[in-house]
Amino acid sequence: MLEIDNVHVHYHKVAALKGIDMAVPEDGIVTIIGANGAGKSTTLRSISGLVRISKGEIRFAGKRIDGLPPEKIVALGIAHVPEGRRVFPNLTVEENLRTGAFLRSDKAGIDKDLDEVFQHFPRLKERRKQWARSLSGGEQQMLAIGRALMSRPKMLVLDEPTMGLSPVLVQEIARIIRDIVARGVPVVLVEQNAELALKLARFAYVLETGRIALQGSAHELHDNEHVRRAYLGG
């Protein structure tokens, strides 16, 4: 579904990505792990059009998307949940969710999807009229994911969805990600918790200083000695 071919990204003269190649199938979870500064978030931002690539190609469902503005990429079916949640603090939970459908005009479909999001996230339904700023960190993460689902994505891109959450909420977010994939939406996951990422994913890439150092099935990489020493704590 998604193909990244020899992609380079520069911030001014600094190379952030140095010719990466990746592929994401039509189902399951592909994860990208690596140290801080390895280029993980830059990879996701290049997919969603938030940064321009310097060289290479990105194709989604056979269509080249590098160079398109972010709203056109959303319209094609890629929804990006950025690191840090970034909900609108002075809008209510329901208003935040409805912003995710800003490119849609099918009112009945939007209302139906809102009900489905509330089924996924009962806590959001309980708090639908509360200001987003009043939610806990875990609830804001649920809100950010729910807002992305309101665009009816064909692919979901998640950047550090469990950062700063308690172990209980980490497991709840993991369950939600599994549920989304079970509904037929593939996920590209960047996650600092490499143990969790490799348990959730089918395939994995290891990024180191802007290059792909390793790739393979998540199970294989979980048992790889270098990955265990560098990212899994021994």
C-alpha cells in the first residue's frame, strides 16, 4: 500500500534521512524503532507531507504523494497522529473529533463514525462536552487517535502513542491499536517502547542515524542480539 523509495530529507544542510526504503502492506502493523534522533518522526512526517523530501519517491496505493500538501494526503487516506497528541485544548472532546472530518461532507456518515469512535473510546463519550485541556494524558491520546479515525483513513500513522502513559494505559492503547488493525486499517507505528512495538507489529525497521540498519519480521528482530542489547535492555 505504501512504498518509500530512496528517500532523503534535509533540515537546511543537515541530513535527517539518508536514502531509506520501506514498504507497508495493506494489513497489519509495520513499526519503526530506533534511538532519539534516528529519523523516525521525520519518516512519518515525510509520509504525511509535513516535511519535503530532498530526493526519492513516496507512493501510496500506486500514486506518488511526495510533494503533495498534507490536506491532499489526508484526502487520499493517510491520517497522522503526531507525537505529543496536539489536541485543540479549547475545543470540547466532540468538537476535536469533528475536526478530524473537516474534509468530509457526508453528515450522516460523520455522525455514524462519531458513534463508532465513542464505542471504541467509552471514556471520550463520557467526556464529550468537556474541554480537551481537562483530559488526562491517556485520554488526550485516545482523543488524538479518535480524531484521526474520523477522517476514515485507509492507513494510520502513529508517532509515540504511549509516551508518558502509565503501564495500564499503555496496554489500553495497545488494545486499541490492535482493534483498529482488525477493522482493516494498516498502521505505521513509531514507538519508543521497542518491546511493545515488536510485540504488536508484523514487520519492523530499525533506523540508526537516518539509515535503515536492520529490517525483518518483528519476531526475528525481537530475537536479534543487536536489537536486544540496543533497544530491549539486554
